[in-house]
Amino acid sequence: MAHLLIDRAGLSIHRWVAALMAACVVGLLGCAAPVASAAGLPADIERSKAEPAQVRVQGDTLYYTGNFSKASTAAFDAATAGLARGQLTRLVISSGGGDTVAGRHVGRWVRDMGLVVEVDVICFSSCADYVFPAGRARVIRSDAFVGWHGNEHQFELLAARRGTTLAQELARFAPAGISGEQRAAFVDEFLRSIAVTRKDEAAFYASLGLDDTFAVCAVGDDLEKRPGYDGQKGWGFSVADMERLGLRPTVYLGEGRYEQDSARFRQNLVLLGADECRAMMK
């Protein structure tokens, strides 16, 4: 969303959208709730939420550990200042997601630099939406995982599925306890904001030659109704199905099949097939 847009209730639409859509770190909270306590998270997942992100260049590799935010963008820009295409070959990332605009900022840089994206531990939400697809190739380390739970397109898709207007869908995310006037202002600002960022998001995927089916197909409560659902926070695909959805080449470094070998995948993600995902978009 456009940066730091404020409604008459004094609420930051930009921060709310980041919390709702992209900062739903696995094991922490649902995708329609404000950020909850991080108590009890494994240390490696906690590091993937670092604010600001820890960004450094070592040899031919850029390491990025943490969230996407205004502060993380500043750290990223400082670490990458002056680098030219050809100086680096890969980005090693561990991120639970965060701000969607900041995520695309990193994704565009990865695309322009022609880097391989290598996932260490976690690439969830905005990381999976925008950085993972931007690599010239993708590598998932043993027991790491890449998971999706929606992007900015999700609001339009959910409205269509529920037979409501976009304004009615966005109103569902307004904070509780505000007045009718404040709610109307929230929705109006949200509509203006998302009109800008959805255009930017669509242009981003077009620049990669991809549609965003993999990132948005299973939004809503469909996953919770599936047999075997046990509180997972998003969905993922086998390597073969990621490639069928346009994310090729992708390689998993574990001993077995990614969706079976990675304990983090099984704990945090519902497995979808490419055909299932496409069918959900119809």
C-alpha cells in the first residue's frame, strides 16, 4: 500500500495491510489478525522476523535474515549500494515476510541482478510472493520451506468468491470498536491505497513472466476444511508443482522429496497440487 497512509481514526493503513497480509509469521497468528506475541517461537524462526533485517555481503553472496519493512529496506539498500550485476551470484534468505512494497523492492533487485535465491529455514508470505519467484533459479535447503498465504490480489479474489464488493471485503479488516465514520474512512483509504499497490504488484509479476496463481489460489478458509488440516498457516507445493506453476528451475537440497522430507513443510503448510491451485482460481 502507499507508504504510511493514515485514516481519520489515526490508523496506518499501510501498517495494517503489512500485518494482515505479509507479517503472519508461521506459528504466530492467523492472516486476518494483528501481530501476536512471538513467545515460544524457535530461534531460527524468530531470527527470520528480525526488525530491521540483517543484510550483509560475503563473497559472491548476499545474506538477508529478517522481515520486510521500511527499516529493513534501509538496511538492504545500504548493504547493496554500489553493487553491479555480475558481482553476486546468489541471495541466501530467511524471512517470515512483512511489508509487501518492501518485499517487491527486494524482488526487483534480485531479478535485475540475476541471482539464484536460496532459502535457509523459511521463506513465507511476502518472501514467497515476491523474492522467491524473482530468482533466475531457486534452491530450498534441507528442512527449509517456502509457503504462501495470499498477496494483495487476495482481496479482489475473496470478494468475487463471496459475491461482495471490494469495499465490503476490505471493511472486514477494519479494527473493532471504531465508529461508522472511522470505518468508512478506513475503507476509503484502503481502496485508494490498494488501487496503487495492486497495479504495482501486477506489473511486478508481469516483469517475471508469471501469473500469481501460486501466491493467491487458496486464500480463505478452504485449507481449514481439508482432511488432515492441523493449524497450518499457509500452503506449499512439491518441487515439480512449483515448476509447473512457473517457478522453474527449483531444487530441494534434502535427502528425500521436499514436501515429505522437510519437517518444517509438514508442520506449517498444507500441500496443494498445481492443478488444484489452478482450479481454485476458476
